[in-house]
Amino acid sequence: MSDKLTEIMAWKRHEIAPFIRAVSAAELSRLDATLPRPPSFAAALQRADGKLAVISEIKRRSPSAGDIKAGASAVAQAVRYQSAGADALSVLTDEKFFGGTLDDLHDVTAHFRTTPPARPCIRKDFFVHPIQVLQARAAGASAILIIVRALTDEEMKTLAAAANAAGLDALFEIHAEPEIARALAHGARIIGVNNRDLSTFTTDLGLSERLIPLFPSYVTAVSESGIHTAADAARVRATGAHAVLVGEALMKAADPAALLSAFRST
């Protein structure tokens, strides 16, 4: 694990320590049964027209880019993405490193419940315990993130089971070939290649080119980070990517709809 990712994960474990308690599959299932059913994240990434799906990310800042859109309203940004035709949203809920909050996710999903068409939202955070899965489901998420290199196999098994009990999809994020097998061993059906090396913060789309062709045919492939132009989207699409996850470029775009259209034109 990279130094920065080690730092982030150590902080996350410290941050959630006061809230940790036993969370059973039965409790997660009961919660799922009592709450409105969120739209399917997995289905949104498989467009009927066969074009590239776009997961549009709400991200105010990052360790690599610094401030991207400081003070941005999560709901206002969600409305822009909704109007632009985003297939799904990624809502960053880590505050210390990315400037997000769990309230952002709750507010965005509440907006979608009252103003269709709804878009599925993944809670983008550093998951280590099922209590975070419970929080995600309570806030209206459709999916959670599982960062393979940051977790033990036992932790991944626990998180994947918790997501399943809560009725949530899981995006397994990888950065190296051995992590594909680890993700698949825990039932991964959606795998994202993070093109950004968290140890150096360099971005290499060649990583998607090398790894996505190794995925089984039943896996939905996502290319994450470093997608700024139609040419970037075309490059990862050619590798077999079904979707791209884009944050910085869309946060800064004057016309998100035009950029999404360019991505899908590949």
C-alpha cells in the first residue's frame, strides 16, 4: 500500500472507531427492507445503447489536485450532472482528504427521490467496517467502494457480505494484476481500475489497457481517474471498459452535458 493510502486508511480507522459496533446481516437486511429501494448502480453501467456509461463524481478537492471546486454544493452539482444525463453519481464522503460529508450523499439522494429521473449514487469513501455500509444504505446509496489494496481478504469478505445484505452493489477498485484475482474471490461483478498511482499520484491510462482485458466477460469494467477528453474515453473504451468514473474534469466543466456527450461519442 502506498504511503498516502496508508495515511488515509489509518486516519479512516481512527475516524470511525467511536462509531464501530457489531452490525449483523439481519440488521442490514431489515434496514434495506424498510427504506425506499435505490436505483441499481450495476444496471446503470450497462447502457441499452451500448455506449460508454459515465459515473460523474462530486469531489471538492483531492490530495493530488488540491482544491477542485471548494465550497461547491453537492446538490447543485448533482442537479448539473442529472441535467447533463450522467448515468450514475459518485459522492465523496471523506471530509479530511476530499472535503465531502455523509450529509452530501443524503442530500443528493433525497433530491433524486423528489426530482426524477433518479441517478444511482455510490458512496465513495475508504470502507473498513460494516457500520459504514449501514450508513451508506441509510443515506440512500446504491453502491459502496471496496479498495482491494487497502484491505485484507477477511475485511473484503466482510464488506462484500454486508453490501449484499444491505441490497447494495460493490465497486471493487484495483491497481495491479494480482488484485483482480483477489476481487473475484470475493464475488466482484464490478471492477474499477484506478489509473492513478496513489504512491506517486501519477496517472497512466495504460493501466486500464493492461488490466481490463484480463477481466472475465461477466465483469462490468470501469476505468477511473485521468479521463479528461473524448480521446481519453475512446482509449479506455477500446480496452473493453463499460464505464468511466470522472471527477475533476466534470467538476470544472462549464458544460458537463457537452463533455458527457463527447465521452459517449467514442
